[in-house]
Amino acid sequence: MDTVMSDPESDRRRLIEHLSANPERCPLCNYNLYGLTSDRCPECGKHLKLQVGLTEAFLKAWLVLVAPLLAGSGLGVFFWVLAPGGFPGAPDFLTNLAFHATIYYFMAMPLVAFFALFGRRRFLRLSKLIQWRVAMTAATLTAIAFLVFLGFVL
Ligand SMILES: [Zn+2]
């Protein structure tokens, strides 16, 4: 993946230079690495490297998308188990339609959750606005489906 080969010796020099000016802590044992002269943590002995990170919590929208999908998948699997026995019907057409639409929505959920889990990188490349729109739409639809389902069960 790297197009530029990194040189271990200059990586080490840059790390030591960074630590001579910045009070960083070891990500594993929290030892203060300020003024360190090697690329190993003196406390836990782990190898250290200088790395570029993102400044925002970039996974938030993805988690808002995935959490309701996984919760809905649980119910979906339950309906798949019940499916061979058929689902009870409701007396009037519209109630029947709403009830079955909700059941099929949850039954489709494991597949949707699968794509969301494995499409994480692709999702994160979308603009923040689109990410939040997709996540909020999934969360809202799933919340409505849960409420409709509860309305039938209770
Ligand atoms: Zn350490």
C-alpha cells in the first residue's frame, strides 16, 4: 500500500526528535515518554512509532448506522426462525399490511447489517453530510419499525 518506502532509521530519529519536544505517553502503559532516546517504551518494552491520526471522531455516524441495524437483525433472525410456521394475520387489510411490512423489514435487516459492516471503508469515504443522512434514516426507520411492532405485540 505504501508508495514511499519508509526508512526505519529516519522514522526512529523523527520519533526521538518529536519526544524531545512533546510530552507524549505510551499508548499501552501510559508511561511518560518525554525525552526518550530510543524507539522502545522503557516501561513496557513495546516498539513505538510516530503516526498520523484523524482529528475528528470519524466513526460516530457509522456507529449510529450499525447499532440499530444490529439490534434490528436480532429481531430479524427471530422472524426467520418463526417464518416456516407463518405469521398471524390481522383482521383488516391495512393493519395486516403494516404488520407484515414491519416483519419483512426486520427480516431484511441481517443482510443490510452485513453490507454496512463490510462496507465500512466505503461508507467512511462519503461526505459527513451523506454519512449522517444515511445513518439517521436507518436509525429513524428502525425506531419506527420497532414502535409499530411493539404496537402489535402489546
Ligand atoms: Zn509502555
